[in-house]
Amino acid sequence: MDHHNHVAKRKEPPTSNSDRPMKQVRQDQLSPPPAAAEQYANGASADASLNDTPNGYASPEHEEVEELVHAATAESAEWQATIEKVVKNVVSIHFCQTASFDTDSAISSEATGFVVDAKRGYILTNRHVVGAGPFWGYCIFDNHEECDVHPVYRDPVHDFGILRFDPKAVKYMALDQLELRPDMAKIGSEIRVVGNDAGEKLSILSGVISRLDRNAPEYGEGYSDFNTNYIQAAAAASGGSSGSPVVNIDGFAIALQAGGRSDGAATDYFLPLDRPRRALECIRAGKPVDRGTIQTQWMLKAFDECRRLGLSPEWEAKVRAEFPKETGMLVAEVILPDGPADTHVEEGDVLVKVNGELLTQFTKLDDILDSSVGQKVKLLVQRGGQDVEVELDVGDLHMITPDRYVAVAGASFHNLSYQQARYYAVTLKNPGVYCCEATGSFRFDGSEYGWLIQSIDNKPTPDLDTFIEVMKAIPDRSRVVVTYKHLRDMHTLNTSILLVDRHWSKSMKMAIRNDETGLWDFTDLAAPVPPVAPVPRKANFVKMEGAQHPAAVDIIRSFVRVGATMPLRIDGFPRSRKVGFGLVIDAEKGLVVVSRAIVPYDMCDISVTIADSIIVEGKVVFMHPLQNYAIIKYDPSLVQAPVKSAKLSDKPIKQGETTIFFGFNQNYRPVVAKTAVTDITTVAIPASAATPRYRAVNLDAITVDTSLSGQCGSGVLVAEDGTVQALWLTYLGERTGHSNKDVEYHLGFATPALLPVINEIKSGNKPNLRILNLETQTVQMSQCRIMGVDEKWIERVEHEDPERHQLFMVRKVDAGNVGGLAEGDIILTLNDKLITRVSDLDIMYSNDVLDAVVVRKQEELRLQIPTVPTSELETDRVVVFCGAVLHRPHHAVRQQISKVHSDIYIVARMRGSPAYAYGLAPTNFIMAVNAVPTPDLESFIRETNKIKDNTYFRLTMMTFDNQKWVACLKSNHHYFPTVDFIKDPSVREGWRRVQYEDGEAKKGVGEATAAQEEVEPGENEMEE
């Protein structure tokens, strides 16, 4: 289950009878692969033992029943015979929730179930395993036969669900079933929990039932059971035992394993089987499982607490006489606003009678409500010692439990569920539309889920049907006002302006749960409305009248705000949205230079905001392979504002020189300070070892003596006359292991290095730079002597560059380098030019071959060094296959690896996909499909198109650290078809999409959906 930080709905009353351990309760479910362990908070399953496999995926080994019995405890012969019979009915369930829905996130996990009808093929497990929507998965029987399963029923409230499999698919063992006997659960009964515990195929844990009347455990936000008593026992089951049968010595299932304590106490919670048995009987008979509700949560409270709430002695005496073994009664805990019980029943009311019958147990209340759907019930409650009789309408619980969602603009929506409404005590009467996947255009800040959309484009959206009609009418690329609330704070109405994406996520799809097939049935609702043609707008820049240097601060007219939104996370970039500032270098042509930490690649939407007033689209013109900047373009005819082209200095700024720092702080406000250049030095931006992504290499960085420089990610160093001496840029660095955060550096970049590229672009040409595919580091003269550099070279360095007594050594050569420089070489000259500064290396950009003098292993050599064209360094094709995002190894990978194993590199994966479930790890290479070599994406698509739906296939993999392994995956074309994105300038988005169905290309229907992107810990992003 995907539980987030818990915010208690109300505080626990200071009593030992509370039975609501809010922080220490876990919901048992097997831990996922290590990368997603954080999705199981309160589950205590993140530390479940996983076998070591190359892909980090649990692959439990089978153990004989006799060994299990011996390992669990020294059993009697009678228990041993019982367990041998039971284990044949227990199955290990492997499943994927393919889409976030209701309280569930898209996940891949494992759990346990057991056969309850061998003839029809029904398996009982937990509701938090089955989930609110369909899943795709399979079960493994005790003899390791595998069989597909799908949900046919999940209870809206109670923690049980029923799966179906085809009994004919099990060929090598005789199927049996466990009989459900809830009547046999008694205090003091010795029990065994038989299940897939802590990642093992089968585990057997013993215990003794200690309580039958425990209130349902509260797991926090997300799914929780309520309105039922639970059975408590000391069994210490752990993650993965969800859905395990709790059996007695006669081999009957007397309860269902559901949860337990995670604070070290050996306590487990079991669901009684009264309601699962009724549901199973209805399904067997082909009848609907009627579920009634009055939208009220009840708690079982002891008689002493009921007396404090106002239970009269007379009623207590009657109840005790009628039910001599009972110790408490039901008390109203949460009454939903605008529900059937609202204004009739109050919190703290003690339930005495229903339809004239004395009642103390949840089972009887469920019986009455379930048989009275669409009718009325009479309740007698005691309120402060007074009898209050009310008549209430009984609603259909299935009607307030969503079974459909709509995906639009990269996000997913459905009506608010009873589960969520109950936890937050929110009305179900037109509360707004629940955003179950806040991604794409609806990527709100602060939380991935929990948002209720109140209005879009100034039109109310009280329910899903109204929301659909509003969204149908909104043109692509429109900016609309959205108001929304969060379930944790229904007092606050938030307002945002969103860019509606109907081009990367073209289809507006309705998904309806189909319990016959176990699938989401998808239907296209409406084609996107074409974008409205933009019109020219007027604006003026703010004035900084208090500034002392008016010519310098007038540079504000050369700054525009740049926002980039990425529909797919490629090239290892860790974000889906970035905002910063760019400098206008040609106002007439609309050219802007911006950091590549803001615009990392051209598969994105770019918005350019001028004077905080005019918003226009931008597109990428050029991306520098090494120096951390990109040049983008907007349409200047749409801008009627005094935008000024920045004047760039052609002379390098010097250390110690006075300058003016002009930047934009975290609040996007301009700040200015007079300062001095403290240092200009060659720096190395650290590589991100776990997630290779673009970084600047071989750069001279400028630092200044003002604290503003650390607060501003965008800006310039500008002379008093307004000449820009350096850009102030954000440089993306490494990912820290402890906090899992991305480090960014703020440094200056001198403008002279920009001029050759800018001048060529202004002339209408796209520079096709050539580079030396290597990374250098500086070496001082003392080091040079030791490494074999002759004294004449040291004297020449001191004479020709008195400010920089240094040379460059090759630190790392890109993978695939042939016949060029080698690691450890000291570069003396290139084309007879002494190389003492990074700017001296610029000679490489325009030469196919360089005449180099180097020192290699104490020997001076003259070499012909070929340069590498950069036209192929940018990603121009992306394939999404089985939920894995693939492309050629981008430049950062080649910089960090010694050998490129294939042209198929896994850069990311999607939650709930085969790629995630079977452990395809980002940074791995795919080398072959079913033993057929696939060196490139073209051959990969050709071979994978031969794979039939729902069949196993093999991928030969290579890790980043040169470890070869084989992954076996099962295809799923319904949820995860192969989509090919190909760069195509003739398409407005710049990328053409091809989706493959049954091996045939269907052009134009591929989707780049953020809704299934894998989440990083603590943020709403796809994993790399």
C-alpha cells in the first residue's frame, strides 16, 4: 500500500480501550524491489529479506513442507498433517496495479491468497492486495505452477477481495480448497498463519488468538478497514503475509491475515470471515454482493466507556442480559456530512437497536444494512442518557465507491470515494473531482495525491461528468485558472494557472473497471480541441529606480522567464518541470540563452514569459554539448514590449575586477549588488554516478564576493555601462546518497566563449560543433615535472600565461574513443597553440583533426587527434517498452562508462509495469531479445514486435558495472504497448509517435503519459 506521512484525523482518547494504534500499525504486504521500498510506509515490509539477484527482484526458492514445518516450530503429528493439507491451497500472488486509483498507487508487489472454490477458481485475499481497480498478475501454486488471476470482487470497506483463475490451467496437481469457518475463531485457539511471509515462498507462523472484539486497525491515509471487529493474536507475521489463511488444527480457515504492529510487538490482526463467506456465496450463485451504508463509522467501545457517553443503566442491563458474553456496544465515530445519518445521528451516540432488535456487533449491523439497500432502517440510539429514534435511508455502498477514472492532460481523476471521505470526514455530495494522479498539467506542488478540483476555467467541477464536459471544451495549450482544495485542508481554496497539455497526452480516456475480464476498459472521449492562435500582447518591464547604476540594471529588459515541462524523463534528467531565467541575445529574432539545467533536452514544452506579463511558446535552437547552455527562440512578433538585446563583452573578465551582480532569487525577484570577481578557476562538476545526466565539463567558473550569488540560479555579471561580462548559470551536479537530492551549483560563465556560436545562430546557421570526447583536469607545474614535462614547456607556460601556471591532463575519455588521447596524457599544444586555459580548447570546435603535442608515460609525443561531431550526441529517438524508457546511451553515459554495451539504454521505468515488476533497472543495457542480438533500437523493435501478448520472453542485460544477466518478463500490450518517439521537425511538438499493436505500427496514437511515471522518494517524479 502507498501510505504517506500520516496526519491523524482526530487524537486518540486517553484510554486503554482505544484500539487505534495510529502510528505503529502495519498493513502486511510484501516489500517491492528496493527502489520502491518507500511506497510501503507503516508496512514494516521495507526491511523484508530479498534474495540477491542481479536486478534486485525477489525470487523466492521453494522449500519442502517438512522443512517449513520443522523451521517454524516443532509441530505435533496432527498439526503437521493439517499443514501439509493447507499449503496445497495457498498461493503466492504477484501483481501490478497499473494505474493510481482511489487510495492505491500504481505499484508492483507480492502477497498471499488461498483457494476457496477449486471448481470455479476463486481465491480469497485482502482488499489492499486486490486494490480498488483491476490489476494484472498471476499466482503460483505450491507445486510452482503458474496461473493468471484477476479480481472479480473487492469489498468497498472490509479488507478482503476475491480473485479468479482458470482451474483447467493447473495441470500437475489436484486442486483443493479451504472451507471458511468464522464460527471456529475462539479466544485461546491455537492457530497457524500459512503464507508468503517476508518474501519467502511459504512460511508458517504459529500463534494463539487473544481477542475477538478488537476494532479495525487504522493504517493512516490510504485504505483502511472499518465497521468490523478484528481478531488479535500473537503471531508476528511480516510483510507479504497479506491474504494468508489463519487455520486451526482441523485445517479450516477461521480468519484472514491483514495487518499487525510494527513496533516490535508480536501482534497480528485478522479479519473475521463472516462477510467474505457471504460475498463468496453470492458470487458462486451469480448474484450481486449487495452492500448497504448510512455513511457512518462505528466503533466498538467497552461498557464503562459507553456509560461515560451516557448509556443508561436500564439499557446496559438489558443488553448484558441479552448478550452475556459481550463487553461493549457500538458508538458513532464519524458521520459524513450530507449523508443519510447527518443531522439524525451524532458522534458519541450509543447504538442500542436496529429495526427493533438489540444489537452489539458489527456482523449483525452489516447483515441488516446489506439486506436493506434502497430501503429504510430504524435506529434507536442513546444520546446523553436519552433515547433517540431515527429512520434513515440505506444507500448503496458500491455507488459511492468509484469504478472508473478519466485520464486527461497527463493526470487522472475520479469521483471522491467513501474510503477517502470517511477518513477526512468530507461530504460525498459534490465535493469536487478527486485527482488520483496529480501529474502532467495537474502537477500541483507539495503532494502527489489528495487534491479535489473545484473549478477549471472558471467553471465548477462538482463531479466527474461535469469535469469531463469542461475539459472537452478547453483547447490544447490553453492556460486556465484552476481552483482546488486538499483533503487535509478543506478550509483553504488554492488557485493556480495551468497549461493544458492535449498534444503529448492527446487522448482523453475513460477507464471503466470490468470485473468480468479483470481489465480497465479504455474509451476515447474526445479529440483535443486545437490550440487557439496567439495574439500580440503589450507589456512593460518593472523599473528599479533605487539602483545606483541605471545602465547596468537596465539589463532587466534583456531577461525573460523560461519554463520547461518534460513529458518523458530522458537523458537521466531528474525533473519533469524546471523554471529559471534566460538572457535575450537577439530581440529581433527572439533568441534567448538559458542554462541546460532548465532546458535539458528538446523533448519538452517551453514557455517564455516577458516582463512578467506576456507568455509565448519557445523552441530549442541549439544545445551546447559541454558548456551548460542552450539557445531557444520565441516569436518576437507576438511581443510588444521594449525587450533589449544584451550586449555581450568580447573581453574576458579578470580576477579581482569590480562588477555588478544582477540575478533573480528564489522568488523570481531581481536583485543587484556591486561586487568583485574572487576567482576564475577550472572546476569539475561532480558526475552523478547512480544516474548519469548532462553536466558541464572542461569549464572555467567565475565566483564573486556577494551572498546573492548563492541565492540566484540565473543572472549576469554586468559592467556599469550595461555590457554583460558573464552569465550566471545553474549547473546540475550529482545526486547525494543520503538525502537523495540533486545538487546544483551557481557559477559564472564568461561571455567571450558564447560569441562564436551566437554569431553563427544569428546568421541563420545551426552550429555543428566538433569536440574532443574527453574530460580534463588541471595539473600544476610541480606535478608536470614529476610526470615528465620538460623544463622548456614549464618556462613557456610561465612566460605565455603569467596568470595560469597550469596544463591539462586527460582525466576520462568517453567510451568508444579510438585513436585519440588517452587517460593520463598531459596536453601541451593543439595546432601549435599552448593550452593553459579552457578557452584554449575551443580550437576543437571547428577542426576535424587536431595536431597535438602531449606527454604520455614520461614521453613527449606528436599525435593527430580526430574530433567527434556533436550532431549525434542529443537523443533523437525514445522507445517506451513494457514500461521501460529506452534510448541510445546519452552523452553523460558515454562520459562515465568505459564500454557501451549496446545502443539500448534503460533510462527510466514506470510504476506498475512489467519493467518494474521484473526488475529492469535504469542504467542497464539490453543486448538481446530471446537470444537474438539487438544492438540498436531498430533491431530491438523488430524482435519485440514478434512477442505475443501475455507471454514470457527473455532479455539479455548488462549492468552499468559490466555484469551480464538475463531477465524474464511477461508482456502486457493492453496497458503497456510499445511506443516509439522519433524526432521530426515537421511535427509541431518536434516528435512523431508510433504505437505498435500486434506487431503493426499505428501512427500518431502513442501517448507520453506521466500518470504511470515511477515516483522518487518524497517527490512526484519518475525514477531514473
